[in-house]
Amino acid sequence: MNNGLHFISGLPRSGSTLLAALLRQNPFLHAAMTSPAGSLVTGLLSQMSQANEGGVFIEDDQRLRVLRGVVDNYYADLHPHKLIIDTNRLWCSKMALLATLWPKAKVIACVRNPAWILDSVERLTRRNALQPSGIFKFDPGGTVYSRTEALLAGNGMIGYALHALREAVFDPHHDRLLLVRYDSLTADPQGVLDQVYDFLGVPRFVHNPNDIEPDYDAMMFDARLGTPGLHVVGAKVHVNVRQSVLPPDLFQRHAEGAWWEQTDALPAAARMI
């Protein structure tokens, strides 16, 4: 892909939308909320497999060209003059595939304490009390406990991302992975961005964390999901100190879930800001 391709992945409600919004200030970069590129790639993988009777006629080199081609063509209007940074939580579970398709691509994984992620989703759910959320299949029933169980299930919004993150950290290709803490990004956005640029191997750029432009496409997406505010970031970066809305037992149960902070248990080459 012209001018390069990299990825943002990691955990939900952990700064990926904020990171993309900041990176968009650089006129050489394109970054946004979750794109359909990941779904297109996985959909085509399925269609080209032996589950489809026509898959017997497709060789691996053809699969490679098709998968590269769909992403190249999705970004055809942008990649002649911008470096593309595509966002999707599933990329952490596809490190080997990314290394095969784009050998120079790197992955930035945003992370945050799971208790605060749960708090953020619950806070958003309560703020939109009149609109059942697509996160919970538009079911207006349930409690904070059942919502937490759903979020942390293996195929839930948070559970899937946690499993994918662990897979990426211990994948043989983890040298192309950078973990970015939400707390680091909000406390020192320019410092984090400088390290992101160094990791990607592109020139640094001076950003303005006090003047972030709104993403109206994200607002429309959130409205359709019945979860206004899911991908909205404030006009300026700030550290938000608050009490959790979760019951204390629920918060404490998941506050120790940030396993990546146990750095002695991580691969030696693992990188984290």
C-alpha cells in the first residue's frame, strides 16, 4: 500500500478513538474509528475457505492478492498521499495474518484497567437510559451484573478484546506490537504520540491536544447503535478523575485484571507506553 499501512487495536473504551482523533491532526496520516476493513478481510477468508465449494480453485497466492486488494481498494482515495492507520479490535487476533499480508505493518494496542472499561460502558448505558443499546442487543432488561457478564463473555465486547490482546502479546510477531495505556495517553498525549511515531518509523509531528475536531461519522454510527457517545471524544485531552458507578464488589473483582502491568510475565521484547 502506498505510504504504508498500520493498525490500531486493543481494548474498547481505552483510547483508540482518542488516539485516532489526535493522529488525524497530522495531514500525512489517516486514522478513524473502527473501519469495515477487518470485517471485509475475515469475510473473504471465510468465502475463500474450503467451506465454500469454490475454495478448491483458490490458491494461497490468490488469497493473498484478494485480501490485500480489498484493503487497498477500500483506501484507494487516501493511500496515494496518506499513511493509513486502520482501527479494529480483531487485528490483535490476526498478527500472523497481518505479518503475511503486510510484512512492514505494526499494531498499536490501546489498553486500560478492565474495571474502568466496565465503568465507562455502564456509565454510557445509564446516560442513555431511554435508548436500549446495540451492545446488549437492544435488550432493555438486565442488571449491571448481567451486563458485565455479557461484556466479559468470550464473544463479548470486552472479553473478546482481552483474549485477542493476550494472543497478540504472546504471538511470535509481538515485536510489531506496541501497548499504549489509556492513562499515559490522557496524561501526556504528545509524549505518547512521539513514541508512537518512533515505533512506526515516521517523522514526529506536533499535535494540539486542546483542539480535537469532532468525528460526525462516529456520531451517526453511535446513534444507529443506540449508544450515543460511544466514539465521541472531548474537544481537549484531560485526565478524568472520578468515582466508579459500579458496585464496589464488581469494581474490585475486575480491578486486578490488567495482567499486562505484570511486566515480569511479559515477553522480553514486549513494548508498552
